[in-house]
Amino acid sequence: MKKEQSKDLTRAEEQVMQILWQIGEGFVKEIIERIPEPKPAYNTISTIVRILENKGFVGHKSYGKSHQYFPLITKEEYTDRSLKTLVNGYFDNSYQNLVSFFTRGQDVSVKELEAMKQMIDDELAKKGGE
């Protein structure tokens, strides 16, 4: 039975998830190897992975007393859910407000704005044909 995923991850939990999304599956030692210095203690990462498992983000395969962990949610699924939470919480549930924020107040280059406009034009063309 798949556990319901809690919405929010701490920074440390997200760091471990990023590593698991990169490597696909791994033991605690392999996760630690990919964390930049200063390396956390083995028990710290072991605890974080168990928390992620309790939250429904990570599963494991047992090999005796060792566990190999793997993501139960894709990076894309988590990104989508995180973006929806961001838009709802900070931009009045409006993607238009989000885009307005980035185009007005951020250091976005003309090249990036043109690329975004092209993506929007492409999506409009696809949706116009539906």
C-alpha cells in the first residue's frame, strides 16, 4: 500500500531526493558520497531517508540488514506539485501573476524572455488546434 505523500519537504530531504532522482536507487553510503563537504553523519542521512519513506516519497529493497532506497515520486511530479503550491500561496493561484512577477522584478535577459514567449506561442498554437 502506497503511503500518502506529505506536501512539504525540508531542505535536507529535498537534497536527498535530488540525489535519488539522479542515481535512481542507492544505499545510504552512496547518497552520502554525492553530498558536498562537509559530509553529514551516516545516521543523519539514514534518518532523513527513513523520514522520506514515512512521508511516502521513498521505498526500499532489503538486502539482509541493508536497504537500497529508491524514489516513489518522480522529480517532475514533485516539481509540478511544488509549483502549484507556490502559485497558490504567493501568486493568488494565478500563473499570470507568476509570469508577471518574473518578467517585471527579476533579472531575466531579453534572450530568456524571447525563449519564454516562444514556448507560450508554441503552447497557444497546440491548444488552438484542439
